[in-house]
Amino acid sequence: MVSRYGIRAGLVAAALASAGCGEPGPPKVALHPASGKVIVDGQPTAGVLVRLRPAADPDALDALVPFGKTGEDGGYTLGTYEAGDGAPTGRYKVTLFWPDRPPGPSLAEDLLGGAYAQGRSTPLEATIAEGDNVIPTFEATKAAPRPKKKSAARKGRPDDPDGLE
Amino acid sequence: MPRPSRRGFTLIELLVVIAIIAVLIALLLPAVQSAREAARRAQCSNNLKQIGIAFHNYLDVHNGFPATAVTLARNAASPNTQMQGGWCVQILPFIEQPAVSGAYNFNVGWYVLANQTAVRTVVPTYICPSSPRSMNPINYVPRYSGTAATPDPTIYAAAGDYFTARSFVDPWYPTNQQVEHIGVLDQTTFTPLSAVSDGLSNTLLAYECAGKPDYYERRRFVHGFPTPSSPNVIDRQWFHGPWASYMNMRITSSTGGQYEYDGPCVINCHNGWNGAYSFHPGGIDVLSCDGSVRFLKESTAKSVIRSYVSRAGGEIMDASQW
């Protein structure tokens, strides 16, 4: 029967049309769920940025850097490609950065004073293993407020027209 | 009397024919849409090419690339309000817009009433046709009083989609530890070609951040303009995206949108502050200092983008990295 063949041909055409779309991205490594908590001066603190930089080379720009951001209870969940999707196994240096404002025209100050902000100098470490990971709680201390400079410095360098706000 | 036999189509046959036609149309429509997008992208990269030629003609006249913004002697009390016109204004004579250039007064800011004739003019070279925003000028340009700014609904400005990169910043360290890889244009003075020691073809001049002031994250429309509740000042005031303004941003990565700090995503994450964003699938159009235009893929490694943005970083760029 012609019509039966017609239906089959249509199905084959539809299958061909749906196949072959989408470009494969770079290969992704296996991720494992990981979460933890940050305490600043004994208090759970929201808005602290947690980054896990590879212990072997904390400054590697193209490394996979699992990231998280603390919520009201101080807890965070790590993500690597997307928020909350987990972290690859390995040893990491952990950086904490508590910006006083969202990214924008002016650079943020670190309310932790930059003490934990760089992979090379941070005292914090973590290890991600296979399976569910609960990272030991990090305890940080808040920096003493830095003396306010003149208003020009607060807005960026004096020759900085982009420091417009 | 026997009826003459008139064999017609059965219902099944008709349905099959209709189904086949439907499949063919379904195959064709995406192809048509992508052909239209390809045409828009061709025009978009042509705009960047024109901008590149204009930059080089400007260079021939002034012996340097323009500053990102013309600034007058600064008033110590209001250091950030003396910005008179961005690079788009300065290269106007070289993109065949001498009339708009003549209407612009560099003695006052782009945001004042006196410059409305020029600033409200839609300049097609500064707009990427893939950008879904309407062509009409947009109001709520800030009105300055000292350093304080209030959005003014009576002042309008036409939009632009092309930015220059002030620097590449990643990861995002605190102010006192910040490392910036400086981009080609200086903020206050001419940049001679000799300052671009990484090579003109290895240094970014301009790139796309399209669709402002509407805010998008990864192809998803998030909110329009103005959004007074937004914590980001550019969602409340129209000063970062009018072509006459300073069209200059840091490029940095994000874990998601414009409120997030460094993460895995640099290109086509969001079109807010520090975004690099287009409506082309897979990447953005970029203009190198030698005037060539190429496509920077979303998957480009951060180290390559950093080498490309920096004008004197001394990095080695391998063609296979693109």
C-alpha cells in the first residue's frame, strides 16, 4: 500500500531532521555533589563567594574552578559548569571573597580584607572525593573597616571616567 | 447503467501528502530562519569592519586611536561628570556621519539638552541588526548634579551595540589585589600603534554587547528598561549603551548573570555590565586592531580571551586556540 510507505517515509524524514542537530561542547569531567558552610566571626554570613582553585596551580586561569555563594544560613553548594552541579575530585585551595557590592562600574572592596582572596595565600583547603561531599566549615574573620580615603579614591582612580556611578 | 469509474484520492492518501508537506516545511523553516540570522550577522560584522576602518582613518589624522572618552579639565568636586563623548562620537566623521558630528558639542556632556540632536540620531553602523531592541532613542538618561545623577525622562539617546575593552579582569580579586590586563584604548589620551606591542592582529579593538538596555541572560529575556528595583545602576539609568556615551567595559567572567562574580562563562552569558553578548548562535563578532573581524566562540578559553584583550601582555597566541 502506497499510503503505508508514505507514512514510513515521513517518519524516516522526521527522524533524519531531528538527528544531527547541536554541536558537541568540550568534554565534561565527572562532578560530585559538594556543599559546606562559611562562618564569619561566629556568624553564618550570606553573600560570601567560595571558589575552589586547584592546589597544584591555584592561579591556572583555564582550570575548572568549582564555585558557590553562601545563603542566609552560611551554606553553599558547589557548581562547576552550572550553579550547583557539583565539583570534580581533587585537592583544592579555597578562596573566600565577600564583596560589598555587585559587579559594576566601581570595584568591590572585600569585607574580609582580602585575607582569603587569592589561591596562593589563602590558608583554607578542601578535598573533593567521589560521592557526596560535605566540606568542613570554614571560619573567617571580618576585616577592620579600612580608613575612608577621599571621595575620588572611593570612585576609582581620579583619571577614571568609567568610574561613573 | 454503469457509472464511469472516477478514482480519486482516499482520505489516507491526502493525510499522508499533507504530513509530508508539513515535514518538508518543518525542515525548511529553521533553514530560512538561520539564513536570515546569517544575513544579520554578516551586516553586524560589516558594521564592525566599518568601525575598524574608521579607527584607522582616525589614526591617520590624529596619530593615535581615540581615547575612550573626551574629557575636559576635571572639576575636583565632581571628577566623574566631565565625560564629554565616547569613541563613537569621535570617529563619526570617519563613518560618513559628518552632519551628526557637526551637531555634537564636545564642550558639554553627551547627556545634556544641547547635544540631543546628535545623540538622538540613530546611527545604523553602531547597531547590530540581530539585536531585538527597537531602533527608537531611549529616555531616562541621567542628569548630573555634581556626582549625583537622577534619570531624566525627557532626555533621550540612541543605542549602540559595540564596545571597546578597557581590560580583562579574572578572577575578580578585591580592589587592593586587583590584576587588570589592560585593553587597547586609553581612557584619556590617544593610543599610538606602538603601544600595541602584542601585535595589531592579536589585540581586541571592539566587540559586541548587544541588546542593551533590555537585560538578557543566556538567550533568555530577564527584564526590560527601566527597572527601578534593580540593584544595578545601568538598569535604572540609560548611560551605558547610548552610542555617544563611553562604550567601554572590562571583560570578565560570571557564574551566571550580571550580579555574579567570576565563573565559567565569559561570552554570551549576559548583556549587563562587563558582559560580552550577541544574539548570534555560538559566539560574538570581534574587531581586531588590524581592522579584521572574526568570530569569537563561546567555548574560547579564558587565557586566550585575556591574551586577545591585553595590548602589551607579551602572551603568545596560537592560531589553533581560536
